[in-house]
Amino acid sequence: MTKFFRTIFAILTISLLSACGGGGGSAGNTSGTALFTTAASEIVLVAGDVQTYNIGGGVPGYAATSNSGVVVASVSGKVLTLKGVGSGSATITVTDSAGAKVSITVQASTGVPLFTTASEALSVGIGRTSNAYTIGGGSGVFTVTSGNRQIVSVTQNGSQFTITGVSAGQATVSITDSLGAFKRIEVTVGSGINLFTTAPASVTVAVGSSSAVYSIGGGSEQYSVSSSDNTVATIGQSSSNQFVITGKTGGKATVTVKDTLGKEISISVTVGTNDALYSTAASTVTLNIGGSGIYKVGGGTTIYSVGSSNTSVATATIIGSDLIITGVATGSATVIVRDSTTGSLTINVTVGSGTPTPLYSTAASDIIVTPGSSPTFNVGGGRAPYFVSSSSSNVATAAIAGSTLSLTTVGSGTTKIVITDSVGATLTINVTVGAGASIPLFTSAPSAVTIISGSTVTYSIGGGTAPYTVTSSNSGAATVLVTGSSYTVTGANVGTASIVIRDSVGASTTVAATISGAAQTPVDVLPGDSTGAVGDTLSFNISGGSAPYTILNNNPSIATVTLNGGAFTAKLLNQGSTVVTVTDKQGQTKKITITANAAASQLRISPSALTVGEDSTNSIELTIYGGTGPYRAFTSDLTLSSVPSGTITQGTSGTALTIGLGSNSTRCVTVKDTGGTILIGGTYDMTITVIDSLGASATATLTLKDNAKGIGTDKCGN
């Protein structure tokens, strides 16, 4: 059969089959047309929009269903209606009465372009995780991926995600919705360059002065700066990527800059003085055999060493700033004193054959001192250095600094003060404290005290004639116990009692005791002890206790103190110190010492020294005077304090400097000694540094005091 006839035959066959109802259609489909809709097989529908389409073919009696709540489908006669109600994907199935089906895929969109709260370019430190970012708009579901997971990792939770830096470099984070819309975020982890600082490898700074402001960059962008010796140089920071170096005492220290990967840069710091190295010893010194001379050393970088060219003739040692030269045998030697940098001085020593001067003191062999006094005497002769001890530290303690003997009285009684030189020669001083009828009976307790029920306080007794007795007029309110020259008072129940102290010859003194039933909040002053310059006005706030308060200034010639409710000011008039006592209505007191130094025209901070309890969370107000504004401020501890960032505009009569809380959000400190033992009631110093626009600097010392006060546990924040 030829190709032409085969074609004619096929056409005739199809026609005959159609006429006879063949071709697989339903028996009821009189039109012979398959089920269809005018909607495309894949459409996009915006949430809130309504679209209508026609249905035809198949066997009439149409219906439509949706497999997702993001699209609502309904049929009315031959009209299909689709309504977008959400964001996502849905499949619409249209059926006729014979079961024929047509499927339509719908991508439902919000109508808002895909967006994210993350910026197009982000930086994150190595090992650091960003804040959570949100995705919106577009068509859900969203997908967030990292282009390089060795540099950046992504954590997604629905429409939110975070970015974590894995290693230094750059990577692209992609956000895609179900319609294929996308956003890209370029992420930089670390800086991509090595850690650096603008500080030179070696820095020299004077005692009490600060360096230029240095910046840190590169590395992993999370930095720390530390000093190897905070007694020589401290670090001040207003942010983690800027710092200054402040000289404290002469010497050398190493400042280390680190990033979070452990990369570090070391800076050698030399702290010097404005004076050349000097000694009070003459250039030529003559000593007897066994004799010693004690001289002062100063200037230079204040970390001193000494050596002798001939130790068989003369030896030399330095204790602090005391230079001790001792003659050993007849002859000559050269003593050389050096500081920690390049300073040196030479002393020529000649030792003769004379008899050495015996050990002596300007104190008599028997002395009487009054309670509360601290007399001083000179020590000489013998062979320095000298040592001292007290046979009864409950009566008096003793200390020697160079050739100066200092006694501190503790309680009434007698003690032996024994001075010993370096070869064992001794000198004894018999000391009597508080003896004799000329010293009246006294107690360390004030004339009136308030004691909390259940608590115990201890006071000392002196003067008069021992032994002593102590009695309570109301043992139901207060009980007493006397031991030697001290006694304790224990609050029993709410009430009052007279505590009577008597000596053995009948002299007496009385203390009025009030026993309260509940603990009172101690009265406190912020800041505490403060130092300023003549002409400054210092501001203080009173807290705790019970208002109203009264105030007593023991030296009005030094400062004029003005009370205003729960605050007071002190106008500094002359150089010196005054003690200000704040008393609340319950008789609780708080004393602070205010010191006025000579006013200076150069840059300074007032108060230059102040003490604050660790449980204080209030801002601390300082004032900047002198210099040339604007200023920049730095603190040695960003965890316990904060200073204004950027520049501080100069005021017309002093510039306010506010010290806030640091990253710890508290000022709680734990003070430890060099052995790691916690010191209850100890103190921790921070240095506040201000630099003016010409590079001049000034510092103030902010002292935080542990508030446990010997209780045994740290009570900060309780």
C-alpha cells in the first residue's frame, strides 16, 4: 500500500471511531472534549487576590479542592475561583462528575518583595555569632545557605537565622523563597589582615602621664590589652580597639595586645620621672669599720639596684628608696647606684679604722605615750639595716623604715620595743601606754550607741586604773562581757540600757545603749574619701539610714560644707584635710575625709581620688578642669566602669565626666592577696585617665571597697 493510501485509511478510521463513541471518552460526554480549565498548569497568586477561570469538557458537575491552606478553591457552575490567603505552595485539583481530574500548581506570594533585616554586608568575629535576623515578604518556604561553611555557618529557625564566624575570610549567605526570589549577604569574618596596633614597639611615658591614644585593628577583631606590671603602667580603654598607657611608677613593663585567636603584639614600656637619678649621699663618703650610713635615692625610673666594687671593704644594699652603705674593713670602694633604664651615679667610699658608733635611738630607754598616739624616733649607729619587734602587740606595734622608728599604740599596758641591727646588736625601749592617774578612764564607744537585737559589738577601755568592770543597767535589753581592756555588748531585746565602765579606784564612764528590733540600713556617702584642688566644689550623695540628716565639718577653714536634703557639697577653700561626719536621726554616722590640694592651671580631674562601696550602682560624677578641650576619657577596667566614648566638649567652668557601670553591670569585686587569699573588706583601684586635645593627660584613682566588712562572705548585691 502506498504512503498516500495509508494516510487516507488512517483518517477514515479515526472518523468512524469518533462517530461510534470510541476513543476512551465517558459515555456521558456528549461534547467529546476532555476536562479542562482556562488556568495554566502553574500560576502565581498574590495573597488577598482572587482569580477566576472557566471549566469545560468532561462531564458537567465540577468541583475543586486545595491541598494547602494558602489557597482557597471553589466552583460555581463552570467558574473556578481561586483566592490567595497565605504564602507558600498549593495544588488545586479540579474534577468532573465522571472522576476526570485536572491539576493546577499555585505558588502563593505575600505581594511584598523578599526581604531580610540583615544588611547586605556584615562583619562578625571568629567564633562569634550574630544577632538573630528575620526574613519576610516573598513566598515561603525560605532557605538560608552559606556559600562557604568553612568560613561562615548559618543556623535557621523558620523565618529567622543567625550567622557564626568560623575562620577569617569572606563568604556569601543566600536567602531564597519558594518562588526563586533571593537575597545575598556578603559576610566578612575577621578583618582579613594581620593583627596590628598604631603603638610603636617601644613607648616611654613619664610617671603620672599618659601616652598617645593607640588603635588596634586586624586579627579576629575582638581584642584585649594588658600590662605585665600594673604598678608600673596601667592600660586605659574607652572601647576594645583603642587604648592609652599611663605611667604609675618608674620602671619597665610589657603591654600585650591580643585577639581572640591568641595572636599577640608586645610593646615595651619604660616609665620614667621628670628628675634625674640622685642620692642624698655625697660623692665621697667616709665610714668607720662596722659603721653604716643610710641615704635616700630618688629620680630616674625608681626601680633601683646597687653594687660595690670591693665588698671586702664596703657593702651596699637598697631597700625601697633607702641606700645603706656599711664599712667592713679599712680601704676604699666604689658604690654604683643604677635605675631600671640608663641612669647611674657613683659614690666613693673610704672606710677608716675608727671604732664604729654603737646602735642608738633618739627614744629614751623608758618612755610613756598616750593612747591613740603614734610617735616617731630616729635610729642610727650599729650596722644597718635595722629590725624591730614589740613584746606585746596588743599594747603597741613598731616599724622601721630606713632610720625612722614608728610606734603605734593599740591599748593600755606595757611592752618592750627591741631594735636589732644586721649583726645582732640590740637596743631595748620600755614603753608604757595609758599608765598613770593623769590619764582619765575612757572607752572607744561613743556616748550613745544603737545595737541591733541579736548582734554583738566590741569596744576597748583605757586610762584610769586597771582592772576594769562593766555592767548593764538592763540585762533584759543588753548584756555585757568584759575581758581585760575590752568588753562586748550584746543586744537581747528591744529597749534601752546604761553601760557603766568602772576602774579599780571607782572612776566611771557611761554609754547609753538603745537596742532596736530590726536592722537599719547603714548610712553611707557616695563618693567616700575624696581629694580635689582649692577652688573645686565636690558633690556627695547620702544614702541609707533615716532622714533627716545632720552634718558636721571639723575644719571649716579647709572647706565650706552645705547640706541639701540627701546631698551635700564641699567648696574647697585652702590646702589641707577635713573630716565630714553625716548623722541620721537614729544616730548612725558616716565619716569621710576631704583633702584639698593646691589648685593647678594644668589639666586635672576632681576629685582626683575617691572611694566607692562595691554595692553602689549609681553613676559617679567627676569634673575636668584646665587643659584644652575637647577631651577623651579612658578607664583601666571596662568590666567595672565605663566612660563616655568619643570626645567630651569643654565646659565654661569645669567639664562633667560621668563614670558609669562596666560590662559586668555591677561594681562587685573580689580582692585577693598575692597568694590568692580573699581579703574581706579589701580595696581595688581603677585609674581614670583624661587626655586633652594637645596631648596633656590627668588621672584620678577610683577605689572600690569590698563591702563584706569582715563578715566572712562577700555580701555585694545582697
